[in-house]
Amino acid sequence: MLFDLPVWANIAIYLVVGIPLVGLLLFMAGALCGAEKLDFLRSTLIATVHYAILALIAWVTFNSISGSDWELWWKDTRTLLLGAAICLPASLVVQVILLRTPLTSVSVPRGILVWFVEIPLYALFAAVIAGGMFVWLGIKQVARDEWTRDLLIQGGWIFGGFLAAIVVLVFGVSLLRRFGRAR
């Protein structure tokens, strides 16, 4: 489980963070594929319905393959491969059907393209989240000693100062360009 939290806390984190994230990923894939009517709110709604249906399909699939103990589902490679072989095409079909509704009116070939473009976006965000987890583990390791904790805080302030300077420079230049002073 994430951060050794109980199941209810992981579900709450998914509802607060996961639903807007899958909406954002669908929105980005739709924008890359030229789905004009697919804005962020529609993407979030479609992604939420998509993953609610897919969660039911995955639960039935893994329950029928490996039994009712859901903690054993992830330990067997055969179970994972069989589940993925069923759930991935089901995900494609469900998402294309949802994108074909009058809410977005995306054509079937474009819906398939949106689904395929979404896969590398998921890989990108998974890498970012894994990097964040490794940074969190490093901070936990460093923060055990008083001296290293002080150095970590000082380094954070320095890094934050650099980020603030970059933000001020970027927004300052863009504001000057908007009002015609920097040409």
C-alpha cells in the first residue's frame, strides 16, 4: 500500500488525486489527437466512468482467475498477464464507447488513437510519481539526524529561492512583453 496507509486512506487519496489526474491524462491525450469537444470537465467525467467500469471488470476478472484474496492477485505473474490480456482490450472498448457518446462525439478511429496516446502519458506520470516516492524515502532517511535535517531545510530554502527567481523572471518578462516594454 502507498505510504503504509490503510485501504480507506488509499481510496481517499485516489478519489482526491487520482480522478483529476486521469481526467487530465485523458484531456492531454485528446488534445494531442485533436478531439475538439473533449475539455477537462468532460475528460474527468468520462475517465471516472471509464475507471469505475474498468474496476468492476478487473475485479470480476481477477476474482475468477485467482480467487477472492485480492492481495494474492499481484503476486503471480500468470494472473497478472491473464488479467492484463482481458482488462486492456476491455479498457479500449469501454473508452472508445464512452468517447463516442454525444457528450464528446469522438470518432472511433480517433478514440482508439486517444487510448493509445494515453499509454505513454501514464508511463510519464508513473515515472514522476515513482521519482517523488524516491525523494520522499531520501528525505525520511536524511531527516533522522539533527545536523542533516538542518542541512536539508537550508537546501530546501536555497532550491525554493532559485525556483522563485525563475518564476519571477519568466512572469516578469512575459508581463513586459504583454505591455510592450521588452521587444
